Amino acid sequence: MTFPGVIIPPRMAIAPGTHLGPYEITAAIGAGGMGEVYRARDAKLGRDVALKVLPEAFAHDADRMARFQREATLLAALNSPNIASIYGLEDSGGTRALVMELVEGPTLAERINQGPIPIDETLRIAKQICEALEYAHERGIVHRDLKPANVKLTHGDTVKLLDFGLAKALDGYVTSVDIENSPTITQMTTQAGGLFGTAAYMAPEQANGRPADLRSDIWALGCVLYELLTLRMVFHGKSVASTLAAVLKEEPDWSVLPAATPVRVRILLRQCLQKDPKQRLQAIGDARIALDEVLFGVPDLADAIPQQTRSRQLWLVSGLACLVTAVVAAFGVWNLKPSPPPRNVTRFTITLPSGQQLAGLPAPALALSADGSQLCYVAASQAGTQHIYLRAMDDIVAKPIPGTEGATDPFFSPDGQWLGFFADGKLKKISMRGGTAQTLLEIVNPLGASWGNHTIALAPYSSVLQQISDGGGASQPLTHFEKGETTHTWPSLLPDSKAVLFTALSASPPTIAVQPIRLGERRNLIQGQAVGMPRYASSGHLIYAQAGNLMAVPFDVEHMELKGEPISVVQDVLQSPDSGAAQFSISSIGSLVYVPGTPRNPQCKLVWVRRNGIEQTLGAPARSYNQPRLSPDGKRVAVDVIENIQGMQVWLYDFARDTLAPFTFEGVNRHPVWTPDGRRVAFMSNREGPTQIFWQLADGSGGPERLTNNAATSIADVLPIPYSWSPDGETLDFVQLTPTTGAEFWALHVHDGKTQRFLQTRTVQDGAPQFSPDGRWFAYVSDESGRKEIYVRPYPGPGGKWQISTDGGSEPQWNHNGRELFYRNGDKMMAVDITAQASFAAGKPRQLFEGHYLTGGGYARANYDVSPDGQRFLMLRPVEGEQAAPTQINVVLNWTEELKRLVPTEKK
């Protein structure tokens, strides 16, 4: 037995008898750039399997393994008698292997090498290949590397396709350049993506570096069928480069086809091997039908009419054609028009100008107008400024929209005359004809919005959906929480604004639901890990994102119910693991724009930075950290670790032991604050439903205890965020967000559980109150002047206030000696001397150091901490070069025409 696309080496790296988990290696099968392959015995199930051991460099690349695992999960769902199954992934002792069905029998390449194959056998083989591809294509999966070496012929004459989709999953790790049987070639790339497929069977679009799609497999089928008939490759050169040149420039030699080749098969070959994918056969099912007709004996058109009657038949056909023409003309007079032909699906890539990169990616960065004529995207310049850019789809120039500085999540009004967005803690709108942006509502950490008929649906953090008039005013609840839910996100109003799609988050996997605006009960449609961003397509489909893929399912918009099973239709769509936001947008006329990519949460390192800017990296591994807090003795750190929007937990790092371990487990837990004695950590959690503040002993014993009593069930006007303790440990200050009236500063007295409001502000951007070390003052952030600045007030008041910063500021922290106040201004760490004896006085701000470290985001909460001696700062430094910011937008015009073929809807 041999294995597809490999060169048998004289010696393999893993000896027979070696165990990988429950699998015992029994023999070497082959090796190549895509990994070593072994025959193994599954001790648990008592069967033989094939183990593809991944290259070591690949297996230790976290980004590629994450992508590979996601792809393998999709491929494992394939269940066809003509596709070799994937059983799972095995990780044993640092060796990672793909567990696959062991298929006995020769490859098609070996069968070709044995000599001529009867035409009937050739067609039966090709038909089974078509059936396998058709099954996968209906589920949005492309093989990408179809060739004779990847086709097995079992002893029961069943065809099995191997390595389905692995060319994509293993992109980037190949070593061989053998023209016929080399693993996937990925050395050449263009703006549109990587180069997949083995050279001799590679479609021209793949050879040009454009992404493979269903039609690329159709091309490869043509190559394989040609080779079965002629025993020679349709395109062949002495090198990979010359073979690719032949694919791009040369035409097949049709003269070598056997004389007995049926006309239908000749036509099929020409349809499959059209260099322009638009002119190529569009569906693999049509190829299967053509082969079926030949196998079932349906005569070719040239042979179906006896010679002596052909002239008469030709005359009759001509006469009928004239009659049909006359009838059509008559119908034209009666103003009856035939159904328009399907529109051509067109793909192209928009590359951002040099110096720009897409920004704000935890939120959607793309928006198409309903008529598909305008595209908006959020981008940052080299100078760090962030704007929304507008590009007309019939233009090549994108221009920044004045008044959208710092904006995220753009969305159009239904008529395309207005653009909504979020910026500076506010929901805003701006006319596409120009003018200044208008504020509609204050909101922090929004999770999406959608514009309907004179109303806007929006999603505040930790809230049900809200709705407001597109002219502004107070917000009203639009949805309600079901048991255990904590947040509703990414709303999308259906046509005529009769209902809204959204994603509900809870401790369970997310749920995509639809809620009628006025009458009717909410319906839960889909539940699953990493599902989100539901959108309705005019083709009658519900589109949503799941783990970097766009899924489609037929959707009856009138009755608000699904009419089929979800199918993956677009892979590798950039999706934030943190917020769940996916970077795509669909127009009402059926066009799609999306950003390709497979990111993970931004990784950063814990670092010490001295007052002079000298940096020292700690031993803690790179993770998605947020808001570190040092224990009072400086020996430990409590810090948020973010996996995704439903996976935020507090972890503890011990300096002496160099260990990082989770502190919380159930629900979403974040924003840790140490008590002054270092015995407990307070934090925000939704473990019991509505968000509350809990505390827990720092050694983990005793379990968490609830400190607040937030009874809200629908709106985000009581989201308590803990900030700092009074020096005696009796009072915890926290901020309660109130979208209608601003932020409220509260004090929680732990000895009796009572709360007291000590400051009401006008904007939800205000926050981050920090007790002074003597407890007499508190510093905080406010943008009451139109710019965030640092202020100090007496606690609990009354009294005046002092502005500390002079040129903008955020993230205040006190020096433990009480004589200095720190804050950040962009990338600068600032310090101000404080005198607070009989009266309060502040000195002139001075810069300590400057560097690119993570900031505190919308709440202005400090994303750093200060050592007990005030000489060092615990900062979060992003891991450089981990993932380049995206600069490309893929456009698919008339995408819904393709969607109708991939995911047919029920006919009414």
C-alpha cells in the first residue's frame, strides 16, 4: 500500500511499536512535506488507522495549529462513502497527528501507471469523484488538491478521496516540488491569497495566487479525467515553473483523446478545462449528470438522429425556432418579460493605500450600503489616527469622512443617506452629504447597532438590546433576557424592521435568536460555540459567523423559522475571539465584502518599566491580559485573561514561584481589586445572572461571596465596576453605568452591605475613581471639558475639584506614598507631585517615559499598576510581529447568486 502524494523514504522517524496515545505504530506508509504517515492500531476500537504526523515546526506554531484544528473539525464532519474519514487529532508527548481512515488499495496514479483503463471504468471512477466533490461542495468545502495520487481505488471498486481540504489546513509547510505528486505548493503568494494545489492539476486562478473555490476542483476533475483517458497529464513541464506556465498559457492537446471517447465526455472536458473560471462548468453536479447519461447509454446528440432524417429534423427544428421567436415577440408586445438570467458572480480585492490598516477590529469595521454602491471601512494611519473611510464601489479612491475620528462599527441608514457609528463613548450619525456628526446617545463598550425604519437597534455591553429614534432621545428595551443570559449583541433588523436578529450570551454556548418588534414571541434559531453576527440575505438565507467561517441556512423571513441545515459558504473570515465581531457586510442587492484572516486574541507580556523607561520582561507566558493589579506586598498579580467574550477570568501570577493560575472559573469574571490587607480579591462577575461584585479569599478557599445586590434583568443601568479600596478596607468604590444619565460613583460599605452614591456625572465616559492612600481624596477621569482629563475631589465630599492633567489624561494611579499621582496621555506615562496637608495642591505634569503599552479602553481604568515603592510600573506590552494588521477587503458582487447554488432554498 502507498499513500497519496508522498515519496517513500528509506527510513521513517517513528519506529514500529511506538505508542501515540491509544495508537500503536505498526508500519511506515510514506512521508512528504505535509507530514509523515504511519499505519497504526487503535487499541480502544480495535481497528487500523492512518496517522499523519504533523511537521514539528507546524505542530508548535500556535496560530497554524489553531487554524488546522478548526479546518480539521469541519472536515471531520464529512460523511460520504467516497471520502476518507477524519477520526480526530492526537496529541501525545509533543507529537501531534491527524487520525484518518486507513484506505487499502492502489492510488489512481498507480492504476494509471499500469496501462490503459477501459472507458466504462474510467467514467465510473470519474462519476464517484464527482459524487464526493458534490457532497463536499454542498457544504461549502473545497478539496483544493485533487490529483490521481489523492484518489484511492478500494478492492470493492469504491473510489475514496484522500487529504480533503488539508492543502488549506496545512498551508505553509511543504518541502517537495515534484510536479505530479508534490504536496501543496505555497511558496508563491499574491494580494488575493496563497497558492494552493499541486502544479500539474492546479487551476489557472490558483496558479495566479487567487483563492481556490468550487470551480478549482472542477478544473482538477478535468485534469484527472483527461489523464485517465490518455495516460498523460494534460499540462506538464520539466519544472514547477514551466508546468505553471503551461497551465496559464497552453491549451490541452485534444488530438490524443481516444477515438472512442463519447461526445458528451469531450464536451465535459472542454467545459472543465476553461481557463476563465466564469466560462468553466459552474457545478460539479452537472459533470456527474453528464457522466451518468453516458454510463446509462443515453445516445450522444450526433448519434441520436438517423442520417436519413437529419435534414428533415433540421428543417423542423428551424421551423419551430421561427415559431418560438414569433411567440416570444408576441409576448413582448403584451409586456410579458422572461425571468432575468442569473447575474455573474464577480470577485476582486480592495487593497488599502500604503500606510493604512483596518482598525477597531473587536467591532465591525465594514459597512455596505443597502444598494451596494458605497463601502465604508475603519482604518488607522501610520500616525495612529483612526477614521471611517468612504469608497464608492465604482471608484478607486477612498476618502476619510470628517468628524469620524476614533470611530468604530459603521452602519448605513436604509436609504444610504446617513451613516451611524460609535466614537468617544457615544452613538453618532453623520450625513453622507457632509456636515458635522450628531450625538444620539451616550454608550460605553457597544456591541453593535442596526438602522431600520426611523429607528436604531443597539447593544450596550451587559444589556438587552435597546432601541432609539434615529433622531435621538431616550432608549427603550427591545429584547428581554431569558434564564442565565447576560448580554445581547450584534443586532440586525430584518426588512421593514418587523423583527431583529441578535446573539444572546450566557454561560452556555451563544444563541442566535429573532425577536419581533411588536407582536410575537422570541424564537431561538441556532446555538453553538462561537456563533454570532446574524444577518439576513435577500436570497432567503440567514448568514452568521462561526469560528471564522460564514455559515448559511435557508430562512423563512415571513414566519421567522429555519428551513434547512447550516452550511459553511465562506472560510477564513476575520472574527474577533474577544467580542465575536466578524468582519463582513452584505448589501440588500446581494453583494458581500469581508476581511480574510484567522486571528486569535491579541497577546501581550507582563513587563516591569522603571521610571526612566528601562524595561524588564517577567516570566509569565504571553496571554491576552487586561488590567493587572499588584497585591499590596507586591508579590503577586491579579489580572484578567481573555479567551473570548464568554471566557474572561481572573488569574493570579506569583513572582517568586513564577506560576500563573486561574483564580475564578464560573461565568465571566474580571476587574480584580486587592483588599488593602492582601487577603481578598474583589471582582465583577455574572456567575449568578445580573452582574454583581464578589470577593474571594486570595488563597482560593471559601468560594466567592456576593457584595452587591444588582436586581436588573434587562437594561445596563446597573453595571457595577469595582475600582479601589479605602485604606482601612471598609469601603470599595465602584462605578455604575447609566446610559441615560451618565456615570454614578458609589461607595460600598462592606461591614453592613450598604451603598452610597458620592458623585453623579454627565457622561458614561467618566470613571476610574481611585482612593488616595490616606482616603481623603479620590482621583478620576472626566471628559466634561470635551477631552478626557484627570481630576481630584475630596472624599466623600462636598468640596471643589482640581484638574491634574493639562493636555489630556486617563488611567489615574496614586503613588503609595500619597505624594505623587500618575496617569497616561497616549503612550506617555505622566507624573504630578501632590501636596495634600491642610489643603490640596498639584504640581506641573512631567513625563516619565513613553512606550507602546496596552491602554485601559472605554472605562479609562488603569491598564497598569505601580510597585509599592513607586519606582516601577507593571505594564502590558503587546507581542510585536505576532499578527500583521489586515490591509485587504475581499469583494464578491452578486454573491447571493452563488449562495443560491450552494444552499438551495425551498420553492414556494
